[in-house]
Amino acid sequence: VRVCREKTTGQVYAMKKLKKAEMLRRGQVEHVRAERNLLAEVDSNYIVKLYCSFQDDDHLYLVMEYLPGGDMMTLLMRKDTLTEEEAK
């Protein structure tokens, strides 16, 4: 996931770049499709917003709301458990 900025507005986004060949090799095509569809349909303060998705010959790109501080999976791998305050 990379931080990117829209040139005309200056709006900051997080862009997830996924290799199509890697998704196929790992059997994750349906998983990624489900993730994209879920993010596109859900409107919640607790789930990152997906603004758009696009693809080229080699990659799928998901342009999402930028939330500083990293992702939940990395945090849980580092800390194992969260306090109630951290979870909020």
C-alpha cells in the first residue's frame, strides 16, 4: 500500500497495488474480488472507504481512504492483543 496524492486537488489516498499473476498463483482472485466489492458497497466509519479501482495488464489498483497509522493486521502481529483504549 502506497500513499498517493491527486494532482489537481491535493487529496491524499492510500493505493493498494496487487499483482494479478500473484493473485492467480495463490488462488486469491475471488478473495480480492470480494474485498473490492465489500469496500465499494459498505458505508461505515469503521471500514476504510474505497474511492475507485482500476487495472492494467499486470496489476489491480484499489484507491482507498488514507488512514495514518498503518493497518490492523500489522498492529496485531506486533502487539498480539490490544487494550480497550487501543481498540477504540
